[in-house]
Amino acid sequence: MTASATDHPRPFWPPLAAGVALGLVLLLTFVLTGHGLGATGATTRVSAWLGELVAPAATHANAYLGPMVEGGNPLSSWISWQVVGVALGALVAAFWGGRFRVQLDGAHSVGTPRRIATALIGGLLAGFGARVAAGCTSGLGLSGAATLGIAAFVFLGTFFASGLIVHRLVKGL
């Protein structure tokens, strides 16, 4: 990529246009696949696949992961391919918008060990909560809210309230 392409990236879409486009993608996803958007199910499928490779008997006996490996390769599910499509789409969009670059951020950009630890712990807790709630912010929040699911609104409210409370606890009142 030339230096001039990264010096002047294309502007981001206006929020309204991006929101309408996301809504249309969500509608198209429901129409074509019968499913909404989501992401955490793919990580669970990867866990089931790895579990089957490392400890097949234990994975098949597991009440949570077992059903995912019974029908064959857990990575062949729609949600795994959706995550691959999102990654490829992001790559294409980064190239098209002139925003693609490979970089390694140093300690100045990444932050202190405490910041890294709290981000990691927060991510793990959010992932755990998403699995307990049977969906992530995109699966429950976006797709669930689009179908007016009560659980989606409860999840989103709880997610944001928890984030605000934890932020106050970590950063101080």
C-alpha cells in the first residue's frame, strides 16, 4: 500500500447511514439464514472443537459442549462462518477505506500492567456473562432488540449498568 493511501483515509460513514446499513444487514441475515447476528457462539464452537481434539471422551460427555460435537465438526456451524465473514469484511473495508496498517503498540499505547489486567478480566467476565445469558451484545442486544425480545433489553440494561458501576469501582468515585 502506498504512503498516500494511508495519509488520507476515506472518512467514516455518517452514524445514521451506518445504522441503516447495519439494520439492513441484520434484516438480510434474518431473511437468508433464519438467524440474527452474534459472535460468542463461535468461540464456544472453537472450544468444543479444541476439546474434541484434546479430550474427545470428556468433550462428548460434557453437557454443554457435547451436543456441539455430536453433529460433526462444530466449526461448520453458521455462526463460525459468520465470524469469518466479519473478519474478511473488516479487512476489505480497511483496504478500501485506506485505513489498513500493521503495527505493534508499545507500552505507551497499551498502558500499564493494571490496565491490561483489568481489560483482560473485564473481557473474560463479559464473555462469561454472554454465555450465561445465551448471547453476546451483538446476538442479544442487536438481534434480540430487533425482534423486541425482552431478554435483549434486560441484558443491554444490565450490561451497561454493570459497566458503569465497575468503571466507578475501578477508577474511583
